[in-house]
Amino acid sequence: MTVGDLRSRVRRHLEFVYPQLPTLKLVDDVLAAIGGEPAGEVSDAGPRWDQRDIAVITYADSITEAGRVPMHTLLEMLDDLTGDVVTVVHVLPFYPASSDGGFAVTDHRAVDPRLGSWDDITALSDTYTLMADLVVNHVSADHPWMDQFCQGEMPGSRHLLTAEPEDDTSSVVRPRTAPLLREVETPDGPRLLWCTFSHDQIDLDFAEPEVLLDLLRTVACLVDAGVRWFRLDAIAYLWKEPGTSCVNLPQTHEIVKLLRTLLDARCPGSVIVTETNVPHDQNVAYWGAGDEAHLVYNFSLPPLVAHTMLSGSAVALQQWLAQLEPPPAGASYFNFIASHDGIGLRPVEGLLSGAQIFRLIAAAHSAGGTHSEFETPAGPKAYELNVSLWDLFAGDRDVLGVAQFLAAHTVMLSLAGIPALYVHALLGTPSYWAPIGAPPRIVTDHGLPPVEQNKRTINRRKLTLDEAVDLLGSQDGVRRRVLVELVRRMLVRRGQPAFHPDSAQVSLDLGSRAFGVIRGGPQWDQTVVSITNVSHSQLTIDFEVLSGLCPPGSAGAQFVHEGCVDLLEDRVYGPGSRASLTAGQTIWLCLEAERRGPALSGREAAPQR
């Protein structure tokens, strides 16, 4: 791509978003905001990932030590927990913020001094591929633009999104039930500000080009600090028009395309990750035609895996996988089953029945959690489960639950895409309730009443290093054993070319008690058949039956004649064998000739970016 091509692409994006504005100067402004035109022709960066890439999601201060900068502890903590098996680290918002776990940002181009500095961000990026949030939809009510708006001063008076009393907001879809509009006093009288998420999070008006330019200056700042993966937080809500749903509008998609074009030129090899907790078809629309996001959060996976493990039935998960559309070339899924937020329920609309969703909600409450709702034109509706993954499956005394917790992560590791593990899932942190302003604490009594306004803090615990050590050693060290085993499985996975994020994925229908998927193929010089016993009792897999289910001529179809090896247990099965799986057990089967060892040299062996 030449500089001329780049300018032409940028102009087309801008003409779509701002058809009434002269675009030639705006093209210059946009390129200046992102860091200027490239010196020469922009070349393709090549592959962005392979099977060795595994991500961890964490706050900078998820684990802290007295007297130490949290980001210094973070670097050591990651190495202690996972060794060098992790290549990508998503550090959740490290900017100064007023609420919502850092997502009510007061300054998008500063590091919260309580967490560290830009030098610390750069140090992290020297060791890991660093992923950071672009909180594009809103700013904090404590942001300088809010004060300027209330004083009638520039630029804030033009940057915040307002509404008129007569505007039609009846079709607006949003992830909260609190009132949409917030009234504030200005020199011109009371005005209504748009608040998609909370009254401490004021939406931005992207119809004002200077708002877009400010976002691009933030992107340039992050690139300079070493960030290479960009998570577009709540991107679906970026553009609003009264009388519409105000979600996933065409201008939003076009701005994602613009960011892709600009980052391809400014920082070849960078990755855009869209975070859109919406029904699956809307979520994957952010791939575009291979010209929008490189990765989309696989939001359907967490609730489907939770349902599968808790119900003991693989039917819903298997049916979903069978019809899952492959990504465009150069795109993939960002797979996860736990995060700093809850387990979304919107992404399984149409995939799980109302009764199945109700049982998930009941399970979350039984595990010491709760659920939250969102507003629709028809009234409030269940939005997400707010519960720690450890408690949802395992608690502290459930042997089956511990096996299911490990199985859930192993299923994720088996699927096409980049796997991402949340730090509190690695630690097995339990659910807790903490009133606003009170210090969080581990809760062992699940009878504690919920605090409705603080639900997401369940998954946003801040642990001291001593608390984390105590947690891993509690209950005879069951969490530590699970962590060690999970890291071992990640190491095994990283050595198998069949688990490349882009390799073929075929659903394998083994009935309701087992979840099966075939990965790889001749292109990858390896085929792996992953089978997980999701039932709550012993299960036997007959390789003769398995062979008949696999595509003719595939490696899986040869198991009955040639035998195979389980990569996880290093166990060889001869021709005509059977495999007996305990509840929650996974086997990764491949032909003996295609066996690969674990990839033991983690980050050093990952693709250079």
C-alpha cells in the first residue's frame, strides 16, 4: 500500500462517516493525529499469531505488594503464575478513572500514578505482546470535558453527546437499566447528557470530528508506549441516532475500518480486538469483510461452556460449534470463559432456551453470585451472570466441580482462536460482595446478601500477594494443583500445530455426554481430536465408533486401524482400543507419527511483532 493508497482509503472512510464535511483537510488531520504519514510504502506485517499465543487478562493491581509499584509486581506475578507460557497480556484500563473498574476514564493519555508509569507500560511491552483498552464510547463525569461542558467552554461543550427532550429514545438498546439521560446545568440552562452505561460515564459525540481526532491521538500514544493489540471497549455503542437502536450502526463499523487502515500503516502487525457483548451474529459482524477487527471476543463461549458443564450435556455447545461460521482470512476469535465482567447472556439468545438461561441464573445465585439486567423497549432483561468462575463450578469442596473447572478451560484451549485466561480464574478467586467504599474480601459464606450496585466487583478483586499465596494454598492446595495442571496443558497445546488459531475446526457429535472437536489437517501436518467428558459420571469412547464419525480419510478415521496417542496423558492406544474418561476428563488424540512435544520456550519462540 502506497501513501497515496492510504490517503484514498482514509478519505473513503471519512466521506462515509462525515458526508457533509470537506474531507481533504480532515484526511490531513487524521493522519497527523495517528502519528503522520508513513515514510514509504506500507508492507504487510505477515502472520500475527500462531498456536503458541496464549493471553492473560488482568488489572495492573489485581495482585499488589506493600511498598511496590503494582506494575512491577504484575511482571513478577505473571512469571510466577504461568512461567513463559503466556505471550499476550491484556492489562485492563490503567488510566486515571473514577469508577467502573477503570472504565470511567478521566484522562486517556495518562497512567494512573498509583499503578505505575508509561515507562512501566513500555517495560511490559518489552516482555509480552501488550493489549490495552481504547475506551471509545465515553469519558468519566470527572473528565475535564465535563466541567467545560457545564461552563459552556470549548472543547467539552462540543465533545459530549446531548439529547433533546423530544428525541425518540424508545428503541435504544443498552446494557444497563439506569436512566439513559442525565440532566446538568449549563449557562444556557439545563441540558441532557447521554449515558449508555452510568451517570458517571458520559457518552462522546463522534459526529464531532475532533472527538475522533482525540481518539487517534490516544492510539498514537499507546503505539509509542509499545501497545500492539487494541481492545475496542463497548465499541458497538459508539454512534447514536435518535429513533434507532443506537447499537452497531453503520458509522460505528466504518470507524473500526478506519482504525484498521490507520493502524496497518502506523503500526504493521498490530491487532484490533472488538468487545461487543451482543448476540452472536451482531458480534461477528465486526470482522466485516476481513477489513475490520482482527479478533472478536467469542462472547457465546462462556455461557455455553457454563451450561454444558453444569447440565452435563454437550448438545447446545456442539450444535453451536457445528454451525459456527469460519472467520475471514486474517481474522479469528478471542476465546475466553472468564473475565473482569460477568458471563454475558445476550450472546446465547437463540442458542439456549429460556429455561436453560434461568437455570444458569439460579446456579450463579446458588454459588454466591447474582445476575444483572439491561434495558430493552419491552423492559428489563437478564444481561449477565455475576459470579466467579471457580465458585460457579467448584466452590471449595466439590471434586466434580474442580474437574469441570479444568475441563472448561481445556475445551477453550481446544477451539480455533486465541485463548485468553483471566487472572482470577488462574487463582481460583471466589465470589465476594463488597459495599461501595468498603474494602473487598474473600467470602466463604455464600449466604451474604448481594449489593445490587456493585455486582461486577465480584470479578474485580484486588488481592495482596499474601492473600494470593494463601488462596493457592487453601483447601490442601487444590487451586495450586489445578493451576499447575492448566499451565501444563497450555504448554502441550503450544507445541501442536493442529491448534494454530487458523486451523480447521470440525464439530464431532459424540452424543450428549461428550464434547468433541477435530482440529488441524494435512495443511498443518497434524490432526488432533479433542474429546471432553462433560457428563457427571464415567464415560467410555469406542474408537471404532469414533473412526466412523470422523471424515473419511482423516487422521481420526485411522485411529481404529493404527491406534493413537493421548497428548495430555502421554498414553498410547493400540488399534481397536477404547478410552475410559472420568467426569471432566479431556483427551487430545493424534496419530503417533504426528505427535509433537510441548513448546517449552514460550515467549522467545512466539512470533516477533
